[in-house]
Amino acid sequence: MTDTSQPDPNMIFPIPGINTLTLIKPTLTRPNITAGDFSYYAGQDFESSVTHHYEFIGDRFIIGKFCQIGAGVEFVMNGANHQMNCATTYPFCIFGGWGKTPPAMSDLPLKGDTVVGNDVWIGQNVTVLPGVHVGDGAIIGLNSTVTRDIPPYVVAAGNPARVIRERFDRELTGLLLALRWWDRSIDEIRGLIPILTCSDLKRVKRELRAYLSMI
């Protein structure tokens, strides 16, 4: 029987009877974290996976749509960094009794916002360091440590994570980046699913070329 229900991006538990997988967006309470529709986390408390994230620093964590984030993942934000341009890295200013003021923001090794693109799959127990940008469609292998930007539509793994291979040839990657299927309406995405889930990549390229030529 065909499922005629409408996907709901605000449903915390999207799979009936399973409470170990949650959509991220409707669980967020911190203003410096944003997530797109239908991105999910293998757990219940996604915000606990985002560590050292302090509003006074001002860095943001931005997640795109339709991402798949495994259990045990940690996103380390800029608050974990210590001042390294002086004789000690010890943060006296955050402890009482020393009477020291915090260093200027310009003296801290801040890396900027952390950004995870759309349709990104991050395997379990991955650690993502501050300021990293992960491109659309990328896959990060389990237990990896991501220390630098990851391009779109590649497979990366290791410590530090390195690109192992490109997922597709340049033509198909270009077609997918032009399509940006995650930004389309639910009805349009529903119509695209047979193409997006097809393993015959030559057929996928033909159909995407035709589809893009009509819009």
C-alpha cells in the first residue's frame, strides 16, 4: 500500500516506535545552532554533541537539510581553543581567585563558524574540529577526526580525515550541485526520489540532464 502521509520536518521522532533517532531541527534550543529540515541524529540529545560552544564567542554551527549524523559524533567549537601566542596556554581568566581579565578575541585562535552542508552522512564517533566546512553530499567515515574542510561529494576518513575518493565523476557531481534537490518542495523531492535512489549512474545523469533542462 502506498504511503500517502506528508513528511513533517517538526516531528522529533520521525519513525513510529523508535525513539533513538531524532530530527535535529525541532530539538534545538540554542540560538547559535541551526539545522535544516529532515536532518537527523542517531540519539536524543543532539545539542550535547556540540561542545565548548559559548555565546560570547559568537561562532555558529550551521547544518543543512537531509543530513545523517551518527551516534557518538562530537562537534568541537571554538571555545575549546586556548591562547597559543604567549608563554602559557593555561586559561587563568576563567577561574576565580586569579583576578585576570579574558584575552582580546583577536588573541584567541578562533576558526569561525562550523558548517555542515546538505545531504551529508557523518558516521558514528566522528570528531569535527572548529571552523570546518563539510560540503554537500560528503560522507565522513566512522571514528574520523575532521580537521580541515571537506569538499562536496567525496568520501573522507581517518585521523586526520583525508579524502579517500570522489563519490561520482565530475559531471554527476556538477549536476547534483546544480539540482540542489534538498531545496525543492516536498512534492518535487518525492518525484525525484526514483532518480536519487537509482544505482545506475549513467541513467541518473541522463535523467538529471533532462530534468535540469526543463526547469
